[in-house]
Amino acid sequence: MKKRIFIVLLILLVLVGAGGFLAIKKSDSNGFVVGNNKQLPFLTFYTSGLATTPQLAFWHAVAKGKILEKCNIRVKLWKNMDDLRGILLAGKGDLWLGHTDGFFQAARRGAPVKLMVTTGWRKFYLVSANPAKTDFKNFNGKTLAFAPPGSPAVPILQSIARKDTGNIVFLSHEPRQLAMKLVRGDLYAALVPEPLVTTLLRKVKGLKVTASVEDLYGRKTGHLPRMPIAGIAVNTGTLDKHPELVAFIAKEILLQGEVLKDNPPAGIESLPSQFESFISKKFVADSLARDLLTVELSHEIKNEILNYLAIIKPSVPTQVLKAWTNADLFWK
């Protein structure tokens, strides 16, 4: 028993260390600056030290494109969804990496937010150590743990696959709590996002990825096996002040996104070294193996975004969603 407790504690120490998924170091919370031309404007980009694929095209555009010929990038790190929500509502920053539904909610509450590019498409997976429980339908009538609280994967499953998943009892966990239960063997399966998936696969013996929410979404809706989960939004004040610069940045992200389709590892190499204190490049590479690296102008896929929001925000009337996706939500 003592040996087992020691092993659990040791694994948890690894989980919360550099390259883990739990905490951003306080010493890094002030961010950093890329570019040093004081004759050019400074744009503030709020992002996460733990983000993987959704920010690769942006950083490749900074490293290999011509963005730094037009502006400097001041990087600030948000800590969690509540922190980002407050930043958006306060109108802090010029560009933000975040979740589509979070941007939508903030915009409805008056935040100066417009979606610019969509960059995050595949995120949510069923992981299981039980060979008899490898599909979502295996949990119908049973309990399925998930993390983090508020995950959009839950309403998606409840909406698109009612016959297969309508009777699942979804049990919310904080990532740290869920990881501990899987390590101890108290749980054998969970619904989790990347990069938490990669972390758990490394630390929990016998755990495997057995199903994808995005694959199920594609089968049930007739859409592509992807969802417009995350991307980069722009401050409307920045649009008013630097419209040509914003258009140039969007063009560069699209261009470098196309480059990375054929060479994803190049995007990992373009990540600033400061992110290594949160998540290693090897870790990002492992996570990328289950992701989709593509960039779309958000206004060009507004119907795809509307369908996605309609599923994860069932309380919002369809006419309200259409009004926002037709006019107020997008930069173009």
C-alpha cells in the first residue's frame, strides 16, 4: 500500500511539472515581447502557454512571415477561461487566442470582439483502459467522467447522438482531480481534451484513445469530422486603428497555415522558447498527431460556426445566432 501511494504521488509531481497541464508559473504571467523595432506599433496578443495546435500558424507567421516588418508582438498569457472572459469584457489587448463559444458569449455581453481566423478543430477524445468500453455508446445508462468543467464536448454528445449517448450521466471533474482518479485506478475512462489527452497517455498505464467527439460529430451531422472550436479574435478598437495591419496579419496566418499543412513540425519549431516552461515541443508534437492543422477565415465558415454554436448553446434562439453570425461576430 505504501509503495502504491508513493508511486501515485510521484506521478502527480510529474503531472504538475513543466510541460504538464495544470498551472502557469506566476513568474511568466507578465509575458514577453517579440520584435524590437520601436518605430513600429506594438500589438498585444493574449494566449495560453498550454495551447498547442491553435496557435502554431500564428507563430509560424511571426517567425517566417513578415508580421514583424509591420509591428511588434507583446505577448500576455491568460490563466483560465474566467481570466480570458474578464480580459475580453475589459477590452484588453488587440488579438486573442481562445474558444469560439467564449468569444461569442463575450461579444453578446458587449466585448469588442470579432472572430478573425479559426485554427482549432479536433480536441475531445474518449480515453479508456477497459477494452470493453471503447465507444461512447458503451456508456449509455452509465457514468462518464469528463474534464474540464463546462466542456463543450458534453452538450455536443447530448445533442448529436441522443440515441447512443442520451442516457449518459456526465460527471464533471477538474483536470487535476480526474488525473488523480485515473492514476489510482478509481476511473478507467474519461472524456478529455488535448493536451490533457497526451499527458494522461504518458502517465496512466493501459490507457488508450478509443473515440473522437469530432469523428462522431461528422458522422451524425453530415459535416466534416471537425468542429470550429478555437481561433484568434481581434479587438474592434484595433480594427478601427489599424485596419490594414489586421488584414495583413490575417493574410500571413492563412499563408503560413497552408505551409504547415505539408510540414506540421515546422510550426512547432516556430513556437517561442518562452513556451517551453509550460509545455515541451516534444509534447506538442505528440498532441499534434491527434489534431488537424488548418486555418480558415472565420467569416468564410460562418455557417459551420453557426451550426456548432447552435449545438453547444441550445438556449440561444436560432434567430439570435443567425443575426450574430451574419453581422456582428466576424471580421472580414
